Amino acid sequence: MSSAAPSTSPTLERGAAVLSGPVAVCVDRPVLSLDRPFTYELAEELEAGVGSLVQVRFHGKLVRGWVLGATDDLPARMLKVHKRVSPVRFFDERMLELCRWIGERYVAPLASVIGRLYPPRVASEEVSRVSADAVAAGGGAPRRSALTGLLETGPSGFAPLPTALRDDAGASGGSTRSRSLLSDGYVNGPRLLGALRDGSGSFVVRSAPGEEGSLAVECVAAALARGRTAIVLVPEVDPMPGTVRAVLEAFGEDVIRFFGGDKRARYRTWLDIAGGRYRVVVGTRPGVFAPVPNLGLLFVGREHHALHREERSPYFHVRDVAVARAAREGAVAVLASVMPSLEGLATPHVDVEAIGRRWPRVEAVKPGPEGRAPRLLATLREARRAFLYEPIRGYGVARVCRACGEAAACASCGGMLRAEEGAIRCTVCEARGRCAACGAEDFGVARGGAERVEQWARGVATVPVTRLGPSDRPRPPGDEEIVVGGIDAVKDFGALRLDLVGILNADASLRRAGIAARERTLSAWAEVSAWAGPSGRVVLQTNRPNDPAVQALVAGKPDRFARTEKQRLADAGFPVGAPVFRVVGTASLEDEIAALPHRTLLVSALEEQTVCLVALDPGDVAVFGAAIRRLAERGVVTRVEAEPHL
Ligand SMILES: [Zn+2]
Ligand SMILES: [Zn+2]
């Protein structure tokens, strides 16, 4: 019996090999102590195979698991696969290989990686989807790829190209645009287009201000012209990023938004993507696994953004997974940013860089009285459309108690007290501000913060000034408007071409705690500076104009900063490109890890537990991971987090 003659077998399964006999199963128990395959006997009539979701008996209970493939690892006693849970094949061998790589790289259980491949199931969607396909097949519609057949190469299963992209055979990256940004405006742009036409590889694209959306469109067009599909990934989708908007406008119904919606809609979307219904997928982190057939491009927008890192197991980073997946599928990975991250630059890649200077003029000036440089005030007076970036919230910080004269501190926790929205609250525990010494609520406040900036900007500007607080909806400044905002206001608004971008409190930002704080600060500065556009002006207030981060912003490129920062991180024991893990376990954990190959080991205690922060040489991760799994089986390791924010 084969899968070709199904009476009840759904179309979704057509083309997928049916296995029988001993198979390796990944049980859905995502813990490192059980992170190995278990062998079960699979009956042919279950019509299951690689990627099938099945039910098996495990430690006496019925649990779910995924079939990984045939195995010759035969236990003395072999249980049967109890049943097939779904007709869908959730991965094929190539995707499984990527999952295994993720499990190894991030020391994560394979079950937790596979659990991220697809959104939560809604079984009724599988049924309606299957009957819809059966109807389509009966009507002689084009053959739709089965989930496991979806990596069959060739665009034969696709409907015709949309008008916008037809008739451009042989043209580079879409003949509908009169001018190609990549061909004419970027060093190595033609090389990237060439790879999209008939090659593969990783590219770091240093986008000129406001051009990321157009670059994404050009890359996608080139991939589609080759008969391939594309995935465009962004760190966040609300408000809708300029890059997503550009891709939607250019490719219309060929694009599916793989984000938002309810559980049912999300799962339906995933099934549709797997069914080869769309050529272009736009999404956030989960999109990196979108099961498109015949992948040609993985485009990662705002590559420097912290939200590209998954905050739960398996703690993967979209950048690394995109590069790894593209390499496995012969596709192109594009990491795009106005200011590429150190990790991005450390990935083997080809640099694609804007030709000529298209970065705004950045002036570093001394802050002046109360953080108001005369230069900034003069420019602000003339600005019609501007953004003032003030990373600190509120109106100021309470310095002294007016009743007793003691230094101001929270009566509940000793934390710093901040004046914000007309009240004084603790920045740590959020309690109402009362003096720790005498309980009074009257403080002398040192002014500074976004509310104070709003106040003085109103006195200077000739157009209306608006402040966007953390709970306000981020939006770009209107035509005649100055907006004051912090990091919550920094989104992808596409090309803005503001007259002025002011960057306040730069020195405080650079002094923030955390090994990566300086790089995160530079990323935010670069994003807001890019809003000024090539003819706009950026004024940054600092007492340290020679700081490499400030110089990187002035130059519009991170290279010198990257060199000094790399040295600093290496000195701190966490070199760029070195995998880092936070491992939690029992008292013996420290000795166990100290005995493994490592670069840096910092140990601390958290309640009854030992916490080890470990940096490794990339070549040692596999050995480290195997040892950690053994320690998890012995109960020494209770938790592993990869690439924690430092
Ligand atoms: Zn407090
Ligand atoms: Zn007091």
C-alpha cells in the first residue's frame, strides 16, 4: 500500500512517504533530560511518516510526539505507535535538520524546537482544509504541493505570476521599477541580485535611511523572478512597519501576513503557507520557520533589533536561524539594518553598502544648561517637522526631601523617586513617593526627562509639540509637528525625511548597565537619525564627542565602534560570536561546568540554586550541550537559557 491510493487520506499528505516498522519519535516532553529519540513500532495503515504527529505510550501515559524517521536503534521491547493524531506532516527531513541544528546551537530540547515550527493546532481547520483541497483536486486544479512534498523544486505548482511581475523574464529584480536601488546605489548590490537569481549566500545590507522597504521589495522581486518564494521578517508589526507596507503594496495577493489574528486564523494561515498558496510571507520570529516551498530569500529587517531574539526556549535568534536555514535550502539570507549589529557583522557575509554618503549630517554638541545646547535650540526654532529623542521618562528625579532635608529615597524600598504625569513614584516598586526618613511627600526635583523636554520645546518651537508617552500609540511626526518620545516611539515608519532629529541624554544612555547597553543605545540613535534622511540634520548632545558610539553615529557606520566594542566585550569575557548560556542548577553545577571547555564562567547564587553564566568557543557548543543534557538527566541542571540579554 502506498500513499498514492488514499480513500480517506487527505490531500495534505499526498507525496509524503509512509513509513512502517521501527521509527524514532520525539516525544512532546520538552525537557533536556528526555532530549533523545525513542523507538516505536509504526504500523503502515496509520499512514504516517517524517513529521507526523502521533500518540505513543511513554512512561505509562499516552503522550504526543513527532515521527523523526526510520531507525535501527532497536530497544529490547518496542511499543507500538498508538495512533496518528493529524494528517498533516509538520516538517520534512530538511526542516528537521534545521531543528536539530537549533537544538544543538541553543542547547534546547528538540521537542521545544519542533513545538515552535507551527502555531497551536486547530484540528477542525485541518479537516476543512483537506476537503477544500479535495474539491480543488477533483476540479482539475493545479497540483498543490503536499506538506512533505513542498520542497519539491520548481514552480510547477504555482499559479501564474501576477501582472506586475510577468513579462520581465531575464530582467534584474523587477522591470516594473525604472531604477534599481541595488544595481545602481549599493556596493555589492549587483552581487546580491546575482545570488538571488542563481545562487545563495549571506549578505549584510547597510540600508541608507528609509530604504529598507524598497530593498526588501527588490530582493523579493528577484527571488520571485527565479520562481522561488520569499520570507520577510521584522521584529515587530504594530504599528505596521514601513518594510511590511512596502512588500504588501508591491506584491499584493501574493503576500500573506503571518502574524496577528486569532488561533484559528493563525493555524489556517500556516496550513495555507504549507500548501504553497503564497509566494511571500511577512512575519515576526515564527515566520523564520514558515514552511514555504522552494525558498529563495530570507530577508531580516532591522537586524539589530532585540525582538529578533526568542524570549523562551529554545531562545533562538532570527538572524542565526535565517542564515542557517538559507544555507540548508540554497537560499539567500539578507540581514538589513541602518546600523548592523556586532553579531550580524561577525556572521560570515558579503557587505552591501550604499554608494556615496546618504546619511544625514550629525552634529555632536555639548548639552548646555539643563541639557539644552544653543545649537539644538536654534535648529529647533526653524524646524517644521522634527523628533526629539529623550530616552528618560517623566519630568525629573526627586533629589531632596523638602521636610527633613535628607536625600530623596523611596520609603518602601529605597529606590529612586521620579516625577511623572503629575505624581512622584518609585522607579523600582512604583509606590507613591514618600520620604524614607520622615514620610513627607514634598521633594525638590531635578528637572529632566521627556515631559520636561516637551515643556521647553513648546517654548522654542514655532510648530505644535507633542509628547508620546510609553502608553501612547507610536507614530511619526505630522507635517507641521515636533514629537518628543523615547525608545517606545522608535518604530519602522519607512522614509520620513524630518528636518531635525535631536538626541538628548546621550551620555546617560551610554552609561546604562549591561554589557550590550552601548550597542543597543547606538541602534536606537541610528534608527531615529535615519528619520532625518540625507538632507536632514541630527543634533546629538554629549560631553563625549569622541566616544566611538558617537563617532559611529556621525559616520553612519558601525565599523570603528565595532572594533573598540569587540575588544571591550572580549576583555569582559563575552567576545562577539561566542555562544553564551545561563545555566541554573544545584550546588555541584559550578564544578561540573568548570570541568567543561569554556571561555568564561561567572557563578552566582539565586535562592537555593546556582546560576552559571558561561561563554564558549563556538566549536565547543556540541560537547557542552551533550554534557548539559547528561547533567539534566542527573538533576544537576534544571534550566538553560541561551544568549541571555547581558
Ligand atoms: Zn520603592
Ligand atoms: Zn524627609
